[in-house]
Amino acid sequence: MTRSLRVDAYDETVEAAVAMGRREQVGFILRIQEKKELLFNLNNGETEEIATTSLRGMGIQVCTPEGYTGFASSDRIDPSTVTELFQQALKLAKRVEAMKGEANKALFSAPPNNRRVVVPLKYPYGSCSLAEIEERLVKLNKSLTLDPRLSVRTVHRLVDEEWRVVRHDGTDTAFMTPRSFIYNTFTARENGKTATTYCNLPGTDLSILLEPAETAKLYKRSVRAARMALDLLHAGTVKSGSYKLVIDYALAKVLAHEAFGHAAETDEMESSILGENGRLRRGMEVASPIVSIIDGPVEGDYAYQPVSANGIDRQTVYIVRDGILEAGLADLFSAEAAGVPVTGAGRAESYQHLPLARMSNIRIQVKDPWPIEEEFEEITPEKLYEIMLRTGLMKEGEEVYYLSGFKGGQVNSAEGNFVFNCAGIYLLGPEPRLYQPAIFSGKVLSALRAVRAGLGPLKIDAMGTCGKMAQGVPSSGGSHYFLVLDKNPGIMLGGEGR
């Protein structure tokens, strides 16, 4: 028997919208959202905040036969409200037409869809009491105070979200986008010096807190981050320059997402380095021949979304295949102008927003990566050095820096420049030396062309929030455990001058 979703309860509202569409002879997209959220915030063994919130509403996008669009939304979901919203949106669409605004008829060429996606969850929202969750989080937080110089903050978030997307053409699709994470921040202080690191574990339900294998993974990541924070109190600074680099999968995810993925979104082609005269420059060489960049939904992933906010199935897209730009992340309304097929990339933060072309899980994949048997959490800088020697990717005495983690940054997708900051930097050697975080910057295409090898299997659970035009949606991705980048004048590490 198919599990019932909360959004199934709005059949009468859907029927009212369909009736309005027929009566007015216009197209429409109705989006209904139901979301529940739980948040815990702990600091040094004490609970500072427990919050539960909910969001429920609908937005309707009406499109006239000529392609003019209006939009209206409400936190009420019932037949009379949807009728009122429909009239408001249609009135706005006609006003756009009168003002000679932009027209787009893509909605009328979209294929009908009646897909239903129910994600199996072992420990869904509500399966565990607040008291039990708090008890486990307090225990975790206290266990990570490894040193009196260290303070530990733990944030846990659990989201139960459902969508229903209905269109005039008979499309009626419903899907879940559950997600969760535990995020630990470590701050070390000594003699006026401060260092901060973090780690996280994303998922879809409470398994990240209740499953022993998941909690063990989180603990290993946490201990590693905590020790780095303490070691950074006595770390020096890397001199600025171009170096041969190794970056971990979290930093690789950011490089793929921020420095390349946004540039591949089809509503950005007018200003993107990957666009020319508003169209994606397919066939352009953008990376090393061993590099592919892939985006698409992954079941069980923190950013999983199987269906777009326009009711079109989300596709897995090879943006780059073997170094060549092949496809864009295309939503319904921007694909044609960019000269690429629709890939179902439209995502919206809530029912109050219009969808934008967005990434989901973006990853960098390298041909013939060197195998690593251990889990990522087991690979210390010392082991990484041994692996680099064994594979012939570096020589004894060679200057190679390992960049670990990500701590923010920015990108200019029009010019192809990026500036990121990592959590820590190691000079690889028999006894790796830790340095303070420093700016990792350069040209996007230079970085992608510098990729020489991948180490380990794909690891794509690096999580984040993708911000665009005042909307935030979950994002994730990664690469192999590590990527090796050859020295390139288009890539720099900051720090002190030589």
C-alpha cells in the first residue's frame, strides 16, 4: 500500500485550480508545500535552544496563451483561496502583457508528470521524543570537550518536507525532501589566540543520531576537527605563491558548486563565463580530459529533490564530460534561450518563491582514480603523504600542500574568478606541518585544468546551503576523497609575502 502524504489532503484545492484553468483557458503551476522543522542548539554541554517550526502554503503561477506570467501565494490552502490567488495571478499576467513584458510559452511544451516519490526513512520526524534527542546530543557534545582550551557547539536540524506540484495539463506529482544534519563547531583559545574548526554529518532522518555506524563516523570527524583547532593555536602561516596542491572532497564540492555550477545554470548565461550571447558554450574545453562534473538527485542525500518545482523530473546531468562542457542546469523557463534541453533544474525555497535553475548534488569525478581502502575519516595527513608517494603523485622532499575543509568564500561567475578559505593547510611530509587557514584563489578553468588525479572513491556528502536571488536551498556534493592539482600560475595560496 502506498504511504499517504500530508499534501494528499488537498484534492479539493487542486480540483478548484484545474477548474479555473479550464474556465480561463490559461496554463498554471500550483505548488503546495508542507514543512515541519526541529532545531537543537547546544554549547559546552548545555542546551541553549530547542525550537519547532512549521510552514504550510501554496503558490500559483498562471501563464496566458501568449506566455505572460503572474504569481500569487498564501499560507492558506483551500478551494476559495486558490480561486482568489488564481484571479490575482491572472490579473498580474495580463498587466505584464499590457506593459509589454517578457513572454515565455515553455510551460505549454512541458511533458505531463504524475510521479510520486515517498522516501523510506528508518527514523522519521516524530519517531523519537525531544527528551531522547536532547539526551543524545548532550552526551555527544560533552564527549567532544577533549581539552580545557576547547569549547564545543552542536547544532542539530531535522526537516520533514513535502511538495505537491500540479499543472493545467494533468500533471499532479508529489514528493518528499527530508533532510537532517548535526554540525559541530570547535573553538580553541590560548594566550589570546583563537582557532575555529567544524565538522558535520548530513542525512535524511534521525539515523545520524540513532544509528551506531553514523554516530561513530560523526565522532571520528569531530575528534579530527577538534584536534586541528587545538593544533592551529601554534601553527604558522604559509607564504603566498603557486604550489602543487591536494584538496579534500569538501573543498572540491565548493569548487564545483560555487565556481562552476552556478556558471552552468541556464538563467545565468547572459553574464556567465560559460555563456556567449546568452547561450551555453557547449563543446568548450573547460577542464583536464580526465575530469567530469555531474549534478543530479541522489536518494538518501541531504539535498535530494527528485522532481523540480515545475513538476518535471530532475535529471542527472553531465555538465562536463571528459573535460568538455556538455550541458547546462536548465529549468523550464530558461533552457530554450540558453540553447539546451530542459533538465528539471528548477528549485524553490518555499511556496512563496518562483523556481530558479539550481544545483542539487554536484560532484567532480576523475577517470581512473587511485584506490583507497580505508574510510575518509581514517586518512590522516601522514597517511595521505604515504599514499601520494606510493602512487607516484609526489616525490620525497617535493613541496605539496594539502588543503583541508572549507570556511567560506566568493565567486565571480562572469569573470571566472574564485576566492575560498580552507580550515587548515598541511605541508605534506613524513611529519606533516600544519599552517593557518589561507586564501585559495584563482581562475576556475585554471583549477579544473590543473586536476591531475583523484584519490579514493567518490564521497559526495559535503553539505551546504545554496543562496541565489534571496533564496536558500539545500546543496551537497563532493568528489573523490582527494583531488591532486598540479602547480599552476592561475591558482594561488595566500598568506605572507615571500
